[in-house]
Amino acid sequence: MNISELLARNARKYPEREAIVNGAERVTYRTFDQDVNTLAYGLRELGISQGDKVVLFMPNTKEFLYTYIAVMRLGAVIVPVNAKLTGTELDYILGHSDAKAVFVHEHLFPVIKALALPARMVSVKTGAAVEGWISFEALLSVPVSEEFICQMKEDDEATILYTSGTTGKPKGVVFTYRNILTAATMMCIEMTMNPESRILHMMPLSHSAPLHLFFVSGLYVGAAHILAPVFTPELLLDLASREKITHFFGAPVAYLFTAKHPRIAEYDLSSAKYWVYGGAPLGTKEVQVVQQAFQTENLVCVYGLTEAGPNGTLLKAEEHAHKAGSIGRRAALNCELRIVDADGKDVAGDEVGEIVLRGEGTMKGYYKDEELTADTIRGGWLYTGDMARFDEDGYIWVVDRKKDIIISGGVNIFPKEIEDVLSAHPAIAEVAVVGVPHPEWGETVKAFIVPATEMVDIEMECKRFLKGKLADYKIPKLYETIAQLPRNATGKIIKTTLREAKTQEATG
């Protein structure tokens, strides 16, 4: 089985079923498959063949989905990249991936047109053709009657997804068809998808969770895909209500922003069976805010990382009442989970250790980096870098990222624990905690605060608020007010930028 065949099969089974809602345009499975077939032939005529890398630089549009599957139908390897990347970031991926071709949406064309692309590279854009660039629409305009049969097997390479790169250059994560279909199967079963499902895609399809867990899973069962090229609370509410969506995946911030919409109560969101979030847990207070605003009990948390498919764990809707903030107590379908110490042995009790995952959804490896692959996958287990513990009921709580742990005076301090407490302060909008150099202790704790309202003395107020909630050695010694936290294209906080920021000398 391969992903191209999923589409071809649905075109035979459900020819008139709605496959894509793209603005005012509605595409059936028959048309979806026919257009992909035409595009695949066009790409072959341009010299794209099995194993070639094709970079896909588009937002969530019909053209993204067409290109994604047409490249696979050829047996080439698709490389979707975030539509928010800068020209410099895109240029790095084009070179590192050994791209033979690039597809770009006309709205993003200004980002790429200034780059010095190799003459050998096949360059395709939506909209009108320009010098050196082929028109996407022209490729679709040549009628093709013969079916293009994809010959790829489950262990063949299908795609490369580039990680967000908060600590350096992004890494290319290679997936086989088996990896992707394993993760998609998990989501189909865990979130009960079927041909009547209607999935809203607002998070970038260039990322593993929206792409593998929600698009490919929906394609597996013949669901409808409602596309939105950008996220806004207004658009989320409008599409969810108007299109009667059943499934949505978003980052926690998407739910929290939408929950503040002044007219959210006017929208009928009752069709949604699964409001899924991932990337970070939601705390009890945040869960209550979202549940009340969305008038739902159907919140589900998923945990995983790109390299795992993503696959990992899930916190079911009914578990949020007593375990919000946890990532659940079992691995999801097709996955195993352990928490291990530095020697790879299972931790005891509520001891903190590293989450390791195993399953057929795990990546084949990092592109052109065998050493890092061997360091990340050991004995069949994927070492996530996430430090966590089990509670007395067997639920898993992520403590922090391994690379973010602060070691002060030989004692481990977990920034996330401090951030979680400070985030509850009504005058704090956002907070990030990092370790900065200290002449005696090695590192000391510093908090970067984005205020929600003015605080006269931020240091005094934060220390007062933390007193009694955290041990004294965990309470930050340094504080800095900041207008906004530095984030990468996926919205993750770049703590390396904060660590490198010039800070006052710490002696306390």
C-alpha cells in the first residue's frame, strides 16, 4: 500500500464524495484523482523520476494536496516546507535536500524569486508563468486518459520533513510509506474517522501532525478535507460551523485565542466530535476556559514528535477533568513507551527520566546524518529528549526538554515547572525560563516575562508569587521584561536566543 493508491481507491469507491473544500471550490474524489494523475504525467515529462526530491512551498491549498500526492505517484520524494520560512531558511533546505524541483504558491513567490536556484532545478509556480518558472495550471491543462499506477512499496522512502530547528539548522526527517501509514492508522482508530468525517486543516500541512495524523488518515477513510491557508479565530469558527466539521487539530494557542473571540457563542460547533491539540499540554485552568468557550467536552491531547511519525500518547476527553496537563497514561495504537534513566533502564516510582518510543511510525532516519540517527534511535527505541515522570495513577507528566534543564550548583532545575507556576499570575501573558552563566554556581535561573498588565517591580512581584509554591533554589534570581518571546516558523520558543541575550551579572 502507498498513499497514492489511497486516493485512487477512494476515487473508485466514492467518485462523487466531497474530497476537498478549498474556499468556494469543492472537489470530488474522482476529480482529485484525475487531476493528480494529470500532474504526475506532467512532472514526468519535466524529467522528475523515482527518488528525486521535490520541495513543496505552499500554504494549505488544493495545489498543496495535488502536488503532495502527484510527486508520490511518480515515486519521487516530497519535501513539504513551512510557508512561513524566510528565503534564507528555504535556500538551506533546497540545498540540503538535494532538491530536483520546487513547487511554490504565487503568494509565496516573492520569498523565493530572489534566490539563485540552480539551472537544473525544475521550478513550478501557481498563477501565471514567468521567466524560468512553469505554470502549475498549465501542467493540469493537458488532458490525460491513461491511469498512472504508483509502484511504490511500504518500505520505500516517501517524504522528508524538516524539523523546526530551535537549536540549530533544521534536520531532514526521512519517512517511508510504512511509517506514515502506521501513524495515520493510529489516528483513524483512536479518533474514529470514517467516510462521513469532515476534517478542518488550519495548522500547516508541512508539519507531521497535520499532514500524517489528519490529512493522510482522512485520505485513508475517504473523509472530506476543509482547507484554510491561514489561521484566525474568526475563520476557525466560521469554517467549523459552516462546514459542520468533525475533527480539528490545533496548537494550544489556537484554542486559547479562539476562546477569547467575543462572538464565539453565536457559532454552532456541535458537529465537532474531536477537538485535538498537541505540541504542548493545556493546564486545568486553560482546559476549563476552552471547554466553556467551545461548549464541548471533546478535547483530546496528543503527544508525539516528528521523528516518531508522530505517534506517542493521548489524553482522552474524559481524562481532562482530573489529569489536565498530563499527556495520558498509555501509548497510542502502534506505539510503545518507556521512561528511562541515563543508562536506558526503566525509572522507578515518580523518578524523572527520558521518554523513549518504539513503533513502525518511527522515522527511517535523518537525511544525510547517520551519526545523529544512531544517537537518536538506540536498540529500536527513539530517544525523544523529553524528560517526564509517572504519577501515582500511571499518568505521564512532561517535566521539560532534556536540553533545557538548568544545572545550578550541581542540582537539576526544570524550567517548565517554573514557567507553569508563573503562567498562572494574572499579570503575566507569557514566560520563558532559561539558565544563564554564573561564576560560582555554573548556571542560575532567569525568567523572561511578557507582561499582560503593568507590574511596578517585576522581580519583587514574581518572587512574592513563587514563594511557597517552589523551593527557594528554583525561584529565578534574574528577570527581564520582553515585548514578545522569540519563536521559529512553527511557533516554538527559541530558548537559545534568550540564553545568548546579554544579561546582567548574577551573583546571588
